Amino acid sequence: MQQYILGRVGSMALSLWGLSVLIFLMVHLIPGNPARAMLGERATESAVLQLEEQLGLNEPLPAQYFAFVRNLSRLQLGRSIKTNRPVREEIASRFPATLELTLAAMAFAVVFGLSFGMVAATNRGRAADMLTMTTSLVGVSVPIYCLGLVLVLAFSTAFDLLPSGGRYSDQYIVPAVTGLMLVDTLLAGDLAAFRDAAAHLVLPAVTLGTVPLAIVSRMTRSSLLEVLDQDYIRTAYAKGLATWVVVAKHALKNALIPVITIIGLEFGYLLGGAVLTESIFSWPGVGRWLWLSVSARDLPAIQGGVLFVAALFMTVTLVVDLLYAVVDPRIRAGAA
């Protein structure tokens, strides 16, 4: 197992190096001059040239890339052109918002996705099966930006039940301990602020979690149907066990491996920053920040942000692979 982990970490490092080359080249193909974008269209040519020299943008591309790699070796992602803050600090200040949104979205997706999949599998061909699978198909098919706008119009504009954007109302001042609003409000003992933060989280979490919910439910149904045809399941039914006991205690665990794969991959994708969802709901996360960085042609922010997202996704996939060994003893024996 240790050798397997070391091999995966080595492949991750190699992948990140290749990605750094691709991102560096792609970023420099974006039209426009970052120095001029920072100074504005009315800036003089001498001011633009001076800023380019200050930022090292007048150096040849190989020299710029080696400087970039040298900073990476020191775990430095550079300094944002737009804010003049270290990119590492920019990410650190926004990642808790993305993490909180992702955790809420995945909790919504996993709870309802597993439930829908189990209902569909145990009622194969019946009305409950058709209803849950049709709902999941709609969830996959509806674009996120359409769903988000419809939810805002319905629950914020028409009925004024939930806030339409942001993480919390301006009237609350919560000391930042973990960066997760729900946790920080509880640590501060402010239940009113907790309810307000939870209300702000509902619409973006549902919007972001709809697609993973649909995928998890369909994968759970498919995997469970395969397991429910096994002999040991028929034996459990023959013993007189209730359907929910057979499904939850005997079948679900053996059907979880492909489901864990989907959950892990979707979690990694969402952690990378949900650009559309964060933009619709003005959520101050990594995805929205990266989009604004691309618009401003903030080269260090784009490069550092994308590499951070890639490293995060690779780490999540590694954790998912290790979870296989926990769920399936055969994989644990093979890795050993």
C-alpha cells in the first residue's frame, strides 16, 4: 500500500509539472497586455513598459517560465497583478467559501442521490422507479445557470423566502476562525447569524448539487440492481429479512465502490470552483475569483489558481482510491 501511495504521489507531481507548462503557454496566448489591463487604456506607453519590466513580462518566455517554476519550488504562486497580494493569500481567503459550498452541495447530492437510487432499485419498473429516474434525468439536463436563475426568481424575488446572494447579511459580524460561516457562527454562539448563513447557503448548494445528485442516484440504482441479483441477497430475503435491511445492510456496501468513484470525482470538480454558481449567487469563492482573474488577465493568479485546483483534484482522487481499500477487502489485499 505504501509503495502504491508513493507511486501515485510521483505521478501527481509529474502531472502537475506537465500542467504547469500547458497553463503557462495557454495563459500567454490570451489576447491583450496584462500591464495595460492593470493600468487602464489611457496609460502612457512608457508607464506600460515600466510595469512590464517590473513584473518581468518583458523577459523571454523561457525565462518567465523558469522564474515561475523557481517560485513553485518554494511553494510561492506569485503575486496578483490586480490586487498586488500573494496569490497564496488570495486563494486562502476564498477557499473556505468554496469548501463550505461544496460540502453543502455534496451533502445534498449524496443524501438524496443515495435515497433516490435505493428507492428506484427496490421498485424496478414501477412508478417510483420511473419518477426518481425522470427527476434525475431532468437534474442532469437543466443547465446550472438556468436552474440558479429560476430558483432566485422563485424563492427570492417572487416569495422572498431565501436570500439571492452572498454568504451572510451585512448586519452580522462574525469573527473568522475557520472561514466556514456555519462553523464560525456556532463557535461565536450567534444562532441568528447561523440561521442567516444557512439561509444564504441553501439556493447555491441546491443549484450546485443538482447534477451530482442525478449522477449519484443513477449510479446507485445501476450498481444496486447488479448486486440485488446475487445469490446471497436472495438468501437474505429467504431468511425473512425486511427489504430495507437487505438493501441497507447487505447490498448497499457492496454497491458503493462505483458510487464512491462518482462522489469523489464530483467533489473534486466542485472544489475546483463552481464558476457559474458562484457568479450567479455572488459567492466569494475560488471559481468566481478565477473567472475575474481571467477577465483581468491576471497571469500569476490564473497560473497559481489553476495549479492549486489541479493539485486539489488529484489529491481527492487519491483519497477516493484509498477509500476503495476500506470498502472492499479484496482491493486492500491486492494493494498489500
